[in-house]
Amino acid sequence: MWDAPGCAAALVLCGAGSERAVARASALRSRVLTWHQVGRLEPSQLPQTLSLFHPVWAQADPDDLARVDEQIAHGNFRTWAKITSHVYAACERGPALRVDGELIEQACARLGPYP
């Protein structure tokens, strides 16, 4: 939300349930022009969507992405953003690293306990 005279638009991203908090606050709700809920990513959308989200995914094998989505992310873009953060950090530490199944698995292991 931005009230500066020169600002024509602003973007607010809310996590799960936050839209209700924004809707309850009339000062915030009155500034919302459009509400949009982003659904889960379909497996067929993963390679293109993730490549647009961050260039680190451009070199990833679509089969690795599909496997990780099936086992961990389940189409949840928020989870993919967390995985991206860990993959990117690993690539920054070792620029010669390739984004392969092993690197993605290591990034997922940093998320916490998953079955």
C-alpha cells in the first residue's frame, strides 16, 4: 500500500489467511483494487513458471521438478519460493554447481521434515 502522490499502483502479497486480516481492516481494504487468489501450480506449468520466477530454474531438468513437486511442494508456489531460495544460495556459494536432482534434494532437506 502506498499513499505517495506519484504512486499509481502498489502490490501486496499475502500469505495463507492474510487476506482475511486485510479485509477486516477498513483502511487497508478500501485501498484494494483487485483481489486475486493464486491456485496450485499444475505439474505441466512447473518448468515454465519456475523459469519465469527465477533464472536458476532455467537449467533444471523438468523430471526433477516434477518429482520434487510430487513429493514435497504439491503445487504450492510458496514452497517453491523457499526451495528457490536454498537452490540460489547454493549456486552463489559454488557458481559451477549445476541445478540437478541432487542439489534440489539438498535444498529441500533444508526446508524441514518432509516425508
